[in-house]
Amino acid sequence: MASSTRTLLSKCRTLLRQNVDNVRGSRRNYHEGTGLHRRNFNTHNKTDGGVQIGILGAPIQSGQRNHGVQFGPEAIRKAGLIEHLDHHVGMTIKDFGDVEAGYVQGHADFYLTGKTPLRNPTSTAQANSKVADTVENILKSCDVCLTLGGDHSTAIGTITGHARARENISVLWVDAHPDLNTPVSSPSGNIHGMPLHFLMHDLQNERLSIPEFEWVKPCITSSNLGYIAIRDIDPGEIAIMKRYNIPHCSIREIDRNGIAHCMEKILDMINPSGNRPIHLSFDIDSLDPSIAPATGTRVRGGLTYREGMYICEEVARTGCLSAMDLVEVNPELSNFREAKRTSEVAVEIIKHALGLSDTYKLERHPQQTRLKCELVFSDAQP
């Protein structure tokens, strides 16, 4: 009896393993309805010229109070971003320069909410409107739009522009903070802590009528937003996350269950059929400050280097990456060495998200000096 039970259990495990492999295989290799072949990376504007990456600088600093974050795009470029990406055959890079964000000294204007004044709504809204229009235009000609921030209020413009260009996007928010406050619940009034308040359909009943942001239309739902690595959460944000059951994996859950489990869980929740364009919004403060010290809202106990890179590798493996933000690099808040290290880590994050990591096999062409990047898949469970 015991022997037959063990045999039955063994057969069940085998069948289950086969079903899991079939699902994973189908998600890796083919994107139903879009013709996206995973081994060829992606994407929505696939052409014979390979994958086209459009880069945009968004030096927005009015969403928070620290001077210097407007120099983030320049710092990341100086860390060798273009040179690193340009080495790879099958990838075309086009740098669209920076949007004109304007310079805000101190607090240029306020919007009184009855509790904490909303800081710099005019300058932040105007800059993000330009970002939205530019991202939308970039995605008409490029497969992926990479935006270099700037503070995280930049996501108002990048996600809006992405949603205009492509339907049914899902958002993976990698950050120490959920950035889910409303103007009423925010303890600081800084707009970089509330971009999702403007973008989520579920929160429109709590949205204030702020004239400067009337152009922003809701474009994502709570079920298609997922958090990774959050660890500094305000009470108002906790209430919203519970009310709408927003998918998330805190840093504690990563510690407990591992980054592989957490990424599989979140990606399955926000993109269950594997056919939605993914918007990766990566705040450098999601990493531990020992790894990326040059940022404005450092919180100890963050992601390790490998955990951060693994997140990006898994996004690349989906074949669905359509837009990415890399934000909150502030070279003015650290010494030269720390600022340089943070910018170099930012470049590594971007490379991994685009599939140019150590999990890829690099092969030199016999008659070329550039590198060919080819993804190597394994049927083994991560």
C-alpha cells in the first residue's frame, strides 16, 4: 500500500513539473497575439534592424527638496551607459537628449490641501507633461524607452506616455517606498512620493482637483501594479495597499522567501498571461545605501547588488519590457567616489534589464569586434 502511494505521488510530481515547465516555456518563447519571440528579446516595434532603445533624460528635481537629482541623467551617461549598450550587435541606441525641466530654487509654488502643502505642482506638472509627450513619441519608433531621472515624480510623465503609446501596460515598481500617498495623506507634500495617486484608476475618487495636473489621466489599475523591495511605508500608503490588495513583496518577504520566489509571484500577479507591456520603474534607493549611497531618501536594509540585478534579469526574461525609468541618482549628496559608484550601479541595472548580463552568452563574430548577445535559457527552476 505504501509502495503504491509513493508511486502515485511520484507520478503527480512528474505531471506537475511538466505542467510548470510547459507554462514557463510558453511564456519565455512566445508572446501570444503580439508575435514577440522571447529568445530574440522582444518587442512591440520589432524590425529587421534589431531592438531599438530610445534614451531620454528627465532632469526633474521639483518633486522633492534635495538639490542635485537633476544631474542624475548626466551622471549615468558619464558612467558609460551609451558605450556599454552600443557594444552589442542587434541593439540600436538613440539618445534623445534631455527634456527641458526648468530649474526650481527652493519651493517655487504651493497648492494648499488643508494639511501639508503640495510642493511645486506647477513646475512638476509642466515638466512631466513634456516627458509624457516625448516618451509617447519615442515609443512610436523605438521598442523600449529608457528614461533617466530625475526624481520619481518623473513616473507621472513616463507611465502616461507609455500608456498612450501601448495598451494594457503593467507596472513593476522597485523602490524602498511605495510612492502611493495622496496630497492629503502625504506627510511631506513632495510629489515624488505620490505619482501613483495621479495614475491609478482606483484612486480617482481620492484625487484632488489640482489644475496643473488636469492633463494626467488614470491609466493603470491596482491589479497591474506590483511592488518589490518596499520597506519605508507611510500609514496612508498602507491603508491604500490593503484596501485595493495591491501586489507587493516587501524586503522582509524577500528575506524570508528569496528574490526568485518574490519575482515569480509578482510577475504572475501583474502580468498573468504574459502579454502586457511591462513598465519597470526602478528607484536606486531600493538598493542598500552601502551599494548606492548617492540618493536622497536612503533606507538601510535594502536590496543586495545581486537581488537588484536578478529583478532586472527576470524582467528581461519575460520579453515584455517596453519602458523603464531609472531615478533618484543624486551625485550632489555624496563624495565623488560614492557618486561614481552609484552611477555605475545604475548602468549595471539598465544593462541587466535590457538582457545584457552575465546570464547571457557573449560570442564574438569572426569578422567583427562587437559582441553578439544571446540569451541562454535553462529548464531548471531558478
